Amino acid sequence: MAARLLSRTDRLLDTAQNALETVFGSPRAERPNPGAGEPEVVLEDVERRHAAGLMRINHVGEVCAQALYVGQAAVARDAATRDHLLAAAQEETDHLAWCAERLQELDSRPSLLNPLWYAGSYAIGALAGLRGDGWNLGFVVETERQVEAHLDEHLVSLPAADGRSRAILAVMKADEARHAANAEQAGARILPPPIPTVMAAASRLMKTVAYRL
Ligand SMILES: [Fe+2]
Ligand SMILES: [Fe+2]
């Protein structure tokens, strides 16, 4: 009983630490920033603002990924699933840090609504997790596939001269595809309709708002 209470308290503290670090801290990447090798080209103001809008969306996406995975891990039944989710969250930290760095280079800032995005995604992750570990992993697959699709759109939409952002997104896209494949291998279930459609609608709303705010 005491052990269970302790592990619950541990998880709560882990969540609080991840939330604060993700939203208010400056998470550190373990891998070097893929954009660092690309020349910094001075963009026209309109282009710079557009690139910043897209990178803000990607940064919010990574805030949501942290929250989803930590939320799901908090209710995961199986230790292997929990480890899988927390390892994925760790890898997303690189993406989070790279997007934050690029936003700064573009003379911009992360979304003002990040605490809200984090809280909403955490709740969604925990709800998905409560349905069981197969669903939990199915949710990871669907999320990663949707992120991969929107990274594809951004790779096309970014200003041609913005090689730095493009290099970051290309590595992120490859990582997200691997995350989805790993979750599939770990026993993900395919989510039934209308869940994928609802998730896509929520992400469209997030993208519209985060481009500006
Ligand atoms: Fe990511
Ligand atoms: Fe991912």
C-alpha cells in the first residue's frame, strides 16, 4: 500500500517536473541541432514570420507530444509500455529544443498558450491510456503518423531559403516515422473511427491558433 502510494507520488512529481521543464524551462537536446550546419540566410520579413509561424506550430506539437506521452505513461499498466512511452518522450525533447532554438533564431517565441496545450494533451493522453496498453500504443501510432503528415506539408510550405528549419523538420520526420513503427511493433491496436478524425480536427485547430499565438 505504502509502495503503491509512493509510486503514485513519484509519477505525479515526474509529471509536474516534465510539465514545468517543457513549458517554462529550456529543455536540452542530446543530439546536435540538424540546422546548425546550414547557412543562416536573412529572410524577407514576410518569409521570416511565416517560417516562425510554422516552427511555432512544430514547437507546440512537441509540447503536446511530451504531455501525451507523460500522460499515457502515468496510467500505463505494463512497465514495458511505460518505459516505451517515457523513452519516446525523451527523444521528443530533442525536437522540442531544436524548434525552440530555431524560433529564437527567427526572432520569434513559442506559443503563449503552451500551458493550455500541455494540459489538454496530458488529459487526452491519460484518457487514451486508461483504455489499456494496446490502445495507448495505437494512439502513439496515430499521433506520430499525423505529425509526419504535417511535417511533410511544412517542408513544402517553408520559404525556399530557410534551410535551417528544413533540416530540423527532415530529421524530426524520420524520427516520428520510427516512433510510429516502434509502437506498432510493441503491439499497438488500430484506433476505430471517429478517433483518428477527431484527433485530426483537434490538431487542425491547434495549428491555426499556434501559427499566430
Ligand atoms: Fe517529435
Ligand atoms: Fe515522435
